[in-house]
Amino acid sequence: MASTARPPVVPADELRSFSEHLQSSTRILTLLGAGLSASSGLPTFRGAGGLWRTHTAQDLATPWAWARDPALVWQFYNYRRHMALSVQPNRAHIALANLSHHKPGFLTLTQNVDGLSQRAGHPLDKLKLLHGSLFDVKCSDFWCKYKEQNNFTDPIVPALAIPTDETDLTSNEARRTRELDISDAEIDLPEISLRDLPHCPECKHGVLRPGVVWFGEALPADVISAVDDFIQSSRKIDLIMVIGTSASVYPAASYVDTARAKGARVAVVNMDRNDEPASGMMEGDWFFAGDAAQIVPEILKSVIGETPEYSEL
């Protein structure tokens, strides 16, 4: 009778060699990309070519779009906030958050803006946001410096609530199932006035904007400095993990090379074996091909133990 046993998530010899290195590592840098959140089922835009209504993300994620139509920009970002809150952090998010408690010299740089690492309990001092977060907001007034982190209120103001099909609102469940997909250009988009957008509680007149890095804006200097300080504060880095991203563009690619120069071995977790760092794979590196939500908890188990499913409690 043929065996029905499932093959291991990670080959035993690779798991053994990685686990041994992880256990002895004291300085670890991790780069995260969108592939990490794919297993959480984070929805993508449904329109042809990844459009939101008739817009590309590049159309709306700019200071010029904000200056032209802040209400439309907020409707786009409120939709993304709502979609991100409709899913849960997966076991990879949780495992990485747990590793940060076991390894004091562990720093994570994420390119994701979805807030899933934060919701998984990843300590904010160990998590650097290269592109900001959908759930951070800041005042758009030039003179006001107000910022707020991890505002998970949905909707952030009542006017931005996702419209619903009014035929059956007898229960919260019915309301959720009848929310209209405003990413579809065929669905009417409510008109929202400037006064109904979120306003700054500090200066009282500035409109709050999403705390993400838009096209045409510089990457956050404090984040770049924090990662540079982490790298430069020691003569050695033991391990760099690249999860859900190819790390083939600046600045992620440079971090892989810099870590290598300080002795780091590289571990990549990606669905596609072609998604290697720009400098490629070298002897002593690991490439774990597959679902990050399955692989990451397995390769970190020797340090953090079993990883539970996400719970809001």
C-alpha cells in the first residue's frame, strides 16, 4: 500500500544545518516582502491589470494625487485598510514576532504596509517600516508634526465606511457579506467632502494623510539610520533572512551584500526559486521554496518552539 505521509515542509538536512546556525546566531537581520502576507489571503485589486477602479496604485499613491483629490486618495487607502483588517496575521508573522523575544540582536525591516506584523505582536523597536504603514497617519499641514501609529479604527472616519447593498441589513454578518466592492469602477463611489475626512487633533485644521511612503517621496531617514546603525554597531552579522521578497532592488539588495561582507549566511524563503537576491546564492546559503506561513515556523522552531495560530486575545 502506497504511503500517504506528506513530505516534510523543509528537507531534513537543510532544516538541521539552518537550525544549528540559527541557534548560535546572535546578530540577525530579516527583510520582509509581500510574499509573507500572501498566505493570509490579503486580497489584491480585482480589476484588469491590478487596477483600483480605473486607477493604478501609482496614480493614487503620490503627493500630486493627494493635492488634487484627497477624498479619492483616502477612499483608496481606506479600502486597503479595510481589506488588510479582513485577514489575520499568519504563522510566519507570529513566528518572527516570537523570534524577536528570543534573540535580542534581531532586527526586521519590512517593505509591507499591511500592519500584519504589528498585529502579530512584533515589537515596534525591532520592526522597521521601509514604506510606512496603512495604519499610521500624519498631519498633511507643513508646519504640524502630528503622527499616530497603529490606528486600526475601521473606518477611520464614518464618511469612509464601505457602502453596502441596502437590501438586507438585518445582521452584522449580512452587512459584511453585502459590502460593495468599490474597487470595481461599475460601483458608484460615494462623494465625500473635505470636512468629512480625518482631521488632525493637534493643529485642528490639517487633514490627516496615510502614513505610507508615496511615489516621489524619500524613504524614511529614521528607518534607514536605524538599520544602518544596527549593521555598523557590530563587526559581525551571523544571518540575514529574506522572506517573501527577491531583495533585488535598493536598499534591500545592498543590505544582503553588506551582511555577507560581515560574515552573514543568507536564508531565502520564497515561492519562486528564481526570486534570489541580486547577488545570487552562495555556498552555505539556504533557499526554502514554498509557503512562508508553513516554512518560517518550521525553520525557527528550534529556537521558538511551536508557533500557534493567530488569536486576538
